[in-house]
Amino acid sequence: MKPITPWLAFSFTLLCATGVQAADTTGPSVIRDYTDIVAPADQQAYETGVKNFNECLHQHGFKYTWKAWIHETGNTYAYSYVSDPLSWESFDAMSVAGKACDQALRTAVNPHLKSETSTFLEVMPELSHMPKGKAPTSAFIEVTYFKLKPGHEASEAFIAGAKKIAAAAEKSNWVVNYMIGAVREGDEGAPDFILVIPAKSWADIGKEPDPSVWKMIENVYGKEAGQAIRKSINDVLQNVSAHVDSYSADLTYTATDK
């Protein structure tokens, strides 16, 4: 879907364009994201290192899948790796299971990094509009970052508006599927919310949705109420940025049953 101006990217991962799977225990469903920045001269060596690291994980029966996404716009020497949605407790077990390959990571991958950031994304189904069940893996995702103005009131207003939009999308069976995650433990400068929209192709990304997000909302709530929702969200935004990622099967680690 074609990104629309700032917040309007509702027309934009877990979350990650593959559907939100149920966590393995009760509690919040959480996705972990690592984003690596690589120097152009180190790109080939870095990708080889990631493949070697993944092979180590396979050899040790690592049971957690990490999907790889290559940034196609913005910083095109950036790579993001996202876990499936899991419980918080699962990341304790994941940490223990991955220790066998820590040295492979440090020797094969880390030397080729310029920097790396990590954050957790808490999946928010009440703010999202995704197909029932597991959706197929998409070739692309549009990712939009929302940084809100300081204060609890801004977060409450954003969530309230996003809930109304998701409810309208569900009621009208809107053509656009999207997922919203709340950023947790992202450090200074991290966005507060991330919006992800799956796309099959560049043509899909460039296609204008019909109806548009705000026309869809107006059809459900009426023009005056739709404008009020739009204003309530725009008023709390401090910064919005967006980029497109492509799925990399070569760098993805897919868990196998052992």
C-alpha cells in the first residue's frame, strides 16, 4: 500500500507481515527486533557470517525462528531480524538456548557491524487489522515509526484513536491489513509505536487503497467524527518516519523440529 503522509500510513514486520501467532504462554505477545548497520565494503562478509551463525543454530537445534528483512529504502545497508511473537518468559529460554552460538556471532558477524540496535515490540491486536489465523509471508513490509510528544496523555490519545481506526477497519472489512506494536525498552530516541503493512510487490506498495483510510473512517463514523479522530492523533505526533523492507530467505533462520 502506498504510504500516505505522516500518521496516515494506516492506508504500514510483527508484526511482521507474517501474521501474529499466539504466544506459548499467557501474557503479552512480544517480538524482539535487532537492526544491524553494515559498511558497504563489509556487506558480503557480514551476510556470510549471518549464514554461518544460522548454521550453528541449526546444529544445536535452536527452536526459535528469526525472520530477516533487508532495508530497501532509508539506510539500505541496514538489516532487521525479528522473532515470532512470544511470551516474555520465552526470551529467557531463548537466551539460554542461543549461548552455544554466541562465539560464532562474535567472530563471524560482529566484526562487520558499524552498529546494532535492539528493542521489544508488544503486539497490540486491538490496534491492528490482520487476517484471522496466520497470514502468508510477504515479499515486502512498509514500516512506519511514530514518536509521540512527551506525556502519558499523548500515548492515551494515540491508543484511543488507533482503536477507533482498527474497529472501523474491522467493521468495514477494509482492504488494508496492518499491525501496530508498542515499543518497549527501546532506549533514547526510539519510536513509541511501530506500524507494519505487508505488501506482495512494489506495485502493491504503490497502489492507493480504495477507500483511503480517512474515507473508510468517515464511512463508518461520519465526517465530523472522522475529522476529530484524525486531529486527535495528529496533535500528539512529534515525528514520523517510514521505510520499506524486503524479506530475505537467505538470512532468515527457520527453526526445525528436532
